[in-house]
Amino acid sequence: IPGLVAVILKLSLLLHYSSLFPAILNLASNAHISTNATCGEKGPEMFCKLVEHVPGRPLRNAQCRVCDRHSANPREQHPISSAIDGTNNWWQSPSIQNGRQYHWVTITLDLRQVFQVAYVIIKAANAPRPGNWILERSIDGTEFRPWQYYAISDTECLTRYNITPRIGPPTYKRDDEVICTSYYSRLVPLEHGEIHTSLINGRPSADDPSQKLLEFTSARYIRLRLQRIRTLNADLMTLSHNDPKELDPIVTRRYYYSIKDISVGGMCICYGHARSCPLDEITKKLQCQCEHNTCGESCNKCCPGYHQKPWRPGTLSAGNKCEKCNCHNKAEDCYYNQSIADQKRSMDIHGQYIGGGVCLNCTQHTTGINCEMCADGYFRPHKVSPYEDHPCYPCDCDPFGSLSSVCVKDEHHSNSQPGTWPGQCQCREGYAGEKCDRCAFGYRGYPNCLRCNCSLVGSVNEDPCTEPCLCKENVEGENCDLCKPGFYNLQERNPQGCTECFCFGVSDVCDSLTWPISQISDMTGWLVTDLHKARSVQPQRSQFDGPHQISINNTEAVKVLKNTYYWSAPEAYLGNKLTAFSGDLKYSVSYDIPMESLDSDIMFSLVLQFQGNGQILSTRAAGLSLQPYEEYSNSVRFVPENFIEFNTRKAIDREMLMTVLANVTHLLIRANYNIAKNAVYR
Ligand SMILES: *[C@@H]1O[C@H](CO)[C@@H](O)[C@H](O)[C@H]1NC(C)=O
Ligand SMILES: *[C@@H]1O[C@H](CO)[C@@H](O)[C@H](O)[C@H]1NC(C)=O
Ligand SMILES: *[C@@H]1O[C@H](CO)[C@@H](O)[C@H](O)[C@H]1NC(C)=O
Ligand SMILES: *[C@@H]1O[C@H](CO)[C@@H](O)[C@H](O)[C@H]1NC(C)=O
Ligand SMILES: *[C@@H]1O[C@H](CO)[C@@H](O)[C@H](O)[C@H]1NC(C)=O
Ligand SMILES: *[C@@H]1O[C@H](CO)[C@@H](O)[C@H](O)[C@H]1NC(C)=O
């Protein structure tokens, strides 16, 4: 059969591509077939072959025969099963002598599962081919849709079916076009005529079937709705010039349908993922032998564990294999999640973040999209790969010392929490160790770790838990947490611990209050003044100044002040600053000069000067040479050794320093420099 050969050739060509298609089969031989009218079902019935009674033809053995559905002689039976049994027997309908209703006969094939139908070939037996009829398809056996209309004439296509006839041999313009043709309804041959209906070949996407064509050709049920028997009357003139009255009335009243064979060519629907579909002995259905890691009756899904990418049908150009999820060998199955794919959070088996496989039921205490992480309460030690068997170890966090039973799970987690490592439990205050199963430094008494009593501020002990506590010089008490009488302000930075009381010589007894200690770093309010703060210039904050930085344009400053001027601290730095004793004042200086300036490096002479209670103290002048933009930072500690009396230049004692600190009225930084008129100082 030319049509069949062409279809088979085309489909076998497909096998050379990356996708797979099973071979074409005759699906009718395995089908259930039924009809609602069969010759002789109500008792013996006479029929006469038309071919033996056409006028003008030589009469050979003209005779009529009998059909009887219930006859003991199988040759008198013509059941519908004859149309698919592969023998020469045929199905025959009751003749219209029994009533005009026998023009309307329906034959239904149930292929018993959904197939891709490529063609339907019908062979007539001892009568002409049907005249008007419709070939229909259905997936569910309830809703049928037409595949093709057949009519006695092109006019009938329009009048019966309201479809513009396709003239000549059938052609198709669209993948799902339903045409009406009179090509296969002609009277001749009077017997053994054939009807070839191709559903794939000749359609636009036949070579690489489109989704629409696949849908159009999918069917489980095929129905032939025969609606008009082909009779002689209209075509008489083509056969004979004789008078119609010459026709044998025995015949003309006994027209009937007769079909010897119905073959349905098609293949299993395996969506391009199987090259064969053998019969399953248990289900008696054809079962795709899925490849490309696909599963399901028609390879219509990915197999368990192969959901890294979404399932897609194999097309001629792309195999579209299902890809294994990377569960580090800890899970059997996974599912595809598009949003995980979009977020690039699922790792494929090549270690790339492509696809959206999410592992299901990770084993061996693992969890995560790829079973790459240990479950809560477990950790994967340094250098253990997540691919290893049993990579997760219990945290075993100590129930007394730990905040939870969860520890740092792996290196990835320890990298995001500095100072931790895999397996580290989260310790309560006073506990330490990987499992928090011992006391932290400064605590003792596991399992009830208590803070040791030796004060780290007031003792010289390196470990507050070693006893006895050895107190700093001016400290006392069992735990070294009290100032000796006559001392106050216990500070860790003070090597003596406490500072001697300073009561302007009136008393030597004092108590430690809680001394407010804070840091000032705001530059707001600083001025540039002369020594007595009689004249002042407001410094600027230029675009080059940092947040804690002010600047002054020397050209501007010298207009108001003389060559020596001072950076003068505001209110916040003044008043009672006794707590600044042994504290630090930090500052930095720099300058810049215009590009074209001929000035070279500047020599600075720096002095910190402060006064209060009628005394002026200052540091010893420090000289330094600075490049433009270079920054010099200085830190001055408020201890007597760092200061001299400004006027006499004599060393001072603690009492003098305290006296001034008790009521600071001026805090000045003097920056003397050689001539650089155009400089801006910071
Ligand atoms: C066969 O069934 C079809 C559709 O149900 C109906 O139209 C037709 O009349 C039936 N024919 C006979 C002879 O019962
Ligand atoms: C897919 O993952 C997202 C998180 O990225 C989650 O919110 C969503 O529930 C998941 N969808 C399914 C079907 O599991
Ligand atoms: C995963 O676990 C759930 C609940 O325990 C269970 O219902 C499901 O069948 C399991 N899935 C697999 C693939 O083992
Ligand atoms: C700290 O002192 C208290 C009371 O003086 C005492 O009960 C406690 O045991 C001491 N702590 C340690 C760790 O010695
Ligand atoms: C400093 O002030 C002088 C005079 O006002 C001006 O010419 C000069 O450009 C200023 N320098 C800078 C760096 O702003
Ligand atoms: C601090 O000195 C200023 C100026 O000499 C004076 O007005 C003020 O009363 C003094 N404060 C105290 C608390 O002595």
C-alpha cells in the first residue's frame, strides 16, 4: 500500500534523531469492534451482489445468497469482527429492503488505549464503498470529533456537511484541518474498493509533528458513521445507456454496506521517549519501553529521582532527557520546583546551579534541597564530603552548657559565623568547649558554672579562679573588688587599681561613686582663638573634611588672629574632668596647600595646653615635619609626667593636675608652623 509504505518510511527516519519513536502498528487487530446493524440478525435475509446485476455487463453466475446471523454455517454469518480478523470474511449490513433506516449504521472501534493514529484504510467487500459518511475520533468514548467527511458528490459536502469540498485526491492545509472529499465515494469499483485516509502524512508538520498534530491524531475510539449507501441510480448513465427500468429490481431494493477490512495504522504515544512498545502480558496493553529516564504508561513523566529539569516531550531536534537530581546519594526521589530553579538554588550532578530538583526524604540525617546539609542536631566535620556515606555526626551538645541541641552544621555555616567551626555548640554564659561541657574562663563548678569571685579589674591574677585573689596596690577585699580607704575609681587600666582621693587637702577619705565615663568625639563648637579666647574664627567644614574633622584657611585666620593661634575646645570638654585623670586626649593634624604653591613641607610645633583654677598646664612642645595631606595623630594621657607648668616650665605633681582637672576652663591645641600662607589646616 503506497500510503502505508510512505508513513513507515517517514517514521523510521525519525529514529535517527535524538528523540525516539516506536514503530507503526496495525492497531485494529487488537481492538474491540461493534456495530448497530448486521445482515441477518433478525433471521435469514436474501442479498444480491450489485456487480452481477448491472445492465450491460456480462452476467456471470448471477445469483442471490442468504445471510443469517444465527446460521450454523459460518459462511452465512457476516459479523463486524470479520472486518478486523485478517481473513477474507466480511461484515455486511442489512439491506435497505428492511427499511431506509439501514442507511444509518455506526461502527465503533475501541483501541483499548490512546494511540497516535497515522492512517485508516477501509476495504469494501462485495458492494461499492459507502457514499456519505463521517470518520470520527474520541479519547473517552463519549465525545467524538470528526477526522474527515466523505460524500457521494462535492455538492453533498456542502448540503450535508456544510463543508467546502476538497476537489480531487485529499490534501491538507492545516495540521488539524477536517476536509470533505468525494474522492473515495465513487461507484466504481463496484466491489473491493478501498478508502485511504492519512492523518499525519500530507499535513504541514508531518515531518516533525506539532503539538496540534499530536493532539489531532490522538484517539482511543474510532467511529465510522455511515449515512448513505452508494446506489446505482445517479450514476446509471456512466455505466449504461440503457433504460433504468432495465435494472433488476431484485437488486435495487437490496443495497447494503459491505466491509472486508479496516486497518488502523498508528503507534503508542511515548512522547518521543521510547523506540518500542511491546504488549504487557498483565494489563494486555501496549506499554512504552521508556528511555531518557522517563516513566509512566506513555513516558509522560520523569522517573523518580530524575526531576532536575521539568519533563518535556522529545522532539526531533531535542531528546529532552530527564536529568537526575543531585541528592548526594541520600535520597531516592525528588521533585521539580520552578521557583527554586529561578533562584538557582538546586545543584545538578555536574555541580552547577541549573534546574530545580528538590530532594525528597533525605536519609542519614541530611536535609536541604540537595541533601547537602546535616539535619538539626548533626554536623559534617571539616574535610568530610557530603557525598560520603553517613557524613553527619551528632552534635552531642551538653544539656547543661548549651543553649540548644543544634551545633554549627558545616564549614559553609562556620564561615558565615566567624570564630566557629563545624560541630561547635552554642554555649550559655559561663560555659565553653565544642560541646559546652566545661566552664568558661573565669567560671568554675561544672555542671553549674559560676563566675569566679576574683575581680579581673582589681586583682593581678591572670585567672580569676586561682585563689587567693592577689589585689592591686590600692585595692582590697577577698575578691579584690574594693578600693582601699583613701582611694577611689577602680579601673582595669589603672595598674594600681584605684586612684588616691583628691580632696583639695581638706580630707583624705572618699568613696567611689559610679563615675560617669564617656567619650567625646564631636567637633561641633571648636573654635580657632588666641590664647585668651578674646578673638576667634569659626573653622569650616569643607568638602574634603571627614566627619570628625574641621579646617581653617590660614589666609583667613591671620586676618583676625596673629600668627600663633589655637584650636580651642568647646563646653563639652570643659568643667569637672577629674575622671579624665589617666584618660587620653587623641587628635590628629594635617594640612594642604594649593597645587601651584611654592611652599614646601611644613614644620609643626605641637602643644596641648589647658587651664583651670588659675593654673595653666601644657605638654612639652613636639616638633614634626609633615607632607601636605599627610596626617599626624597624637595621643596625650592625663598623667602628671606628661605636663609641665606653662609659665615656669617646671614639672608638676598629681595634686596640681587634679586641681586643674577639677575645673577646666580652657583646652587648647596649639599648632605653630613655619610660613605657609596659603595652607589650609585641619
Ligand atoms: C445506529 O446508531 C446510530 C447512532 O446512534 C443511529 O443514528 C442509527 O439510527 C443506528 N442505526 C440503526 C440501524 O439502528
Ligand atoms: C518551591 O519553593 C519555594 C521556595 O523557594 C516554596 O515557597 C514553594 O512552596 C515550593 N513549591 C512547592 C510546590 O513545593
Ligand atoms: C517521604 O516521606 C513521606 C512521609 O514520611 C512519605 O509519605 C513518602 O512516601 C516518602 N517518599 C519517598 C519517596 O520515600
Ligand atoms: C563567690 O563568693 C560567694 C559568696 O562570697 C560564694 O558563695 C561562692 O562560692 C564564690 N564563688 C566561687 C566560684 O568560689
Ligand atoms: C583661602 O582664602 C583665600 C582668601 O580668602 C582664598 O583666596 C583662597 O582660595 C583660600 N584657600 C582655599 C584653599 O580655599
Ligand atoms: C570654675 O571656674 C569658673 C571660672 O573661673 C568659675 O566661674 C566656676 O565657678 C568654677 N566652678 C567651680 C565648680 O568651681
